[in-house]
Amino acid sequence: MQFMLLIYSKEGSGPQPGTDEFGPFIGAYMGFTQKMKDEGKLISGEGLQPVATATTLSIRDGKTETVDGPFAETKEQLGGYYLLDVADLDEALKCAAEIPTVSYGRIEIRPIAVYD
């Protein structure tokens, strides 16, 4: 089964670039990513640029509208994702528990819909 692990946190929380904690934090992400590759679970995964770089698009009644920023204004923002192929939700939860941001943010786990 494929699961999308969506990584949410408040921008500015957690280790920041230029701090002593940032290197080990990124190292933990690199380690997790490599582990998922080695175990044959990783389909894809990337971090996202800061929320200030987002643009939201909508089309209503033929009118196109773009707005700077994310769709929803919330305290926690989507910062990245992993798409994994694992046996079931229990395995997806175990993998999500290893994502470094889980210590100060949240990981949303959602199964991928299959349309045949």
C-alpha cells in the first residue's frame, strides 16, 4: 500500500539553519531517507520552500484567481512529504514516528487512493 506522510510544523520551530542543532537535524532526515530507500519503501520525498513562496490558484465561474501564500492560514504549515510503499497503516505509522519533525510538529498519514 502507498501512504503519503505529510510533514507539518510551525515555521521557525525546530532547528534552524546556522545553529549547532541544524546539522544533526538534517543528518537525521538524510538517515531516514536513506533507510527508506534501503528498505525499498521510498517512492519519493522532498522538503518544500517556505510558505511565503506559495501561490494558490482557483478558478470559479471561469475567473482565474491567484493569491500569494498557502490555501489555509494555520499555525502549522506543510513543510515536506514522503510517499512510501509499505504493507499497511501500522508500518506507515512506524515509519512516520522516525521523521525528525515529529518531535515538534505533526505527521499526517494518508493512504493513496487507487482508481482502476
